Amino acid sequence: MIVSSPYDRLLQSLPVRELTASVPGTERRCSDTRYWEYGDPGASTTLVLVHGFRGDHHGLQLVVAELLGDDTFPPDLRIVAPDLPGFGQSAPFCDGTHSLSAYAGWLQEFFRLLAPSGRVAVLGHSFGSIVVAAAVADGLPVDDVILVNPIAAPALSGPRGVLTRLAVFYYWAAAALPERWGYALLQNRAIVRVMSVSMAKTRDAPLRRWIHNQHDRYFSGFADRRVVLAAFTASVSHDVSEFAAQIRQPTLLIAADKDDITPLAAQYRLCTLFSNATLRVIRNVGHLIHYEKPKPAAAFIRDFLAEERPL
């Protein structure tokens, strides 16, 4: 069943092109890295979006809609949204190693093939924030960095460390069980729904139904169960704070006051580790800013990209 959202008409009106990039290191099949391009291909600013764990490009579409669909602020903006290797419609890495360094290297190669001109910005959400931070710290050629719901502290420590370890066991068991049972565990609708319910904070019933439907439709779009285990291990073994001091570009952090994965205090600490970072907090939302509060997130992004940078 597909649940409609208030954004459906706006999303359908956006110009979009579905493209493929043959990125070295990914399996060569009918598609290597699949990506979607919105807006004017000749725009002076390119924004590349990197989604989170077990997601795909659909998760950030509401932010795209808010950025490009505001008639009062027609941005000169091209947005590129790839599916991470092994998720959505993108091929997995050919050697099966879905580590953070592999994802950071993939992002650098993707940028090289994309060859964006003009001003270039990159945005990462959740696990995507770690991938982006690692790639930028290693020399990804961008002018601006935007991290939404950034993973600001180690997931295996702190008050939610026990829950994280339970999740590690869940993904380990899914990879270790016989194939049929492993896939059944990963794709179990009840478990996916529990994850979705735990993250959603909105009291808007239609919006909650739509969020749950999005997770039902896209949360199980992965190449195989070992990809999921490796990517999850990478996501809980690293955090943005490891790379913040090496990032010199202007950086925008967009955090939530009810984020169960990274508490707000950790976001304030993270901001101090960058040489040039601004933290914006969105209230009454958790780890799903991109679903529940895309409008204020887009407003912060527009303001950030509108700032003039010294030549």
C-alpha cells in the first residue's frame, strides 16, 4: 500500500533526471551508482545529498521539494541525490567491503565523475553525515558542508550504548542465520515498524502513517544482508567528531532537540570541534528532520548557501 503525502504534487512537478555513474570499486551490472538530478543542470551551485543507513535517495526528497519548490525564493541550484552503494538501486562494492573508508572513497570518485562546476556543497544525513565528514576530511573538493542529524558521538558509548549493542546483535544474527531466515529477520515488517515508531516524534497522524509507509517501502532496499551488517558496523564504529578538526570549510549542523541517537548536548560539543561551524536546532523533532521538519531545514540550508564566501 502506498500512502500519499502533502508533498506528492510538488514532488511530481519537480524536473528530475535519473542517471547512472560507473564508479570504480562497485560491481559492474546494469547500474553502478544510480543518482537523481533535480533543478537546473547549469545552475551555479551544486548540492550533493548523501542519505542515511538503510535509506535511499527518497528519504531526502522532501528537503529537495522545499529547496526547489519555493516560488518566493527560486534558487539557482542543482541537486544531485545518489543511492549509497549496496542500497536502493546502486550496486554494492565489488569486494564486499562496505566500510566507512570504502564509502568515503566512493564519494570522492562520484564527485570526480560528476565534475560539478561553480559553488559545490555536500549534505549528509545521519550515517551520511559520517560518510561526508570522512570524505571532506580526506580532501573532498567542496566549498560548503551541511550535516543533518549528524552522528556527533560514538554510538557504542553513552546512555544508548546497550540498545546499540542489541542492534549490532540483530544485524549479526541476520547475516549469520540461514539465508531465508536472515532476510526474513531483516525485512520483518513488525521490526521495521518498531524502528519507525521509535524515531517518529510528530503527533500528526497522517504524517506518521506516511513516514511508516516510507520505511515499509524503502527500508529493505539493500543488495544483500552482508551489506547491511557491514554498513551498520561502519555507522556505529565512527562518528563525525573524529573528522571535525580536519574540516576547514564553512559547515552547517542541523540538529534536533529530541534526537534519540545523538543528544543535543553532544551536538553543541561537536560544533566546537570545527574551525568554522554553525549549529541550528529544530525543536519538537527527533532523528527524522528530513521527514518531519523539511521546511525549517530547507530554510536553514537556503540561508547558509546564500551567504557570500570570501574569494
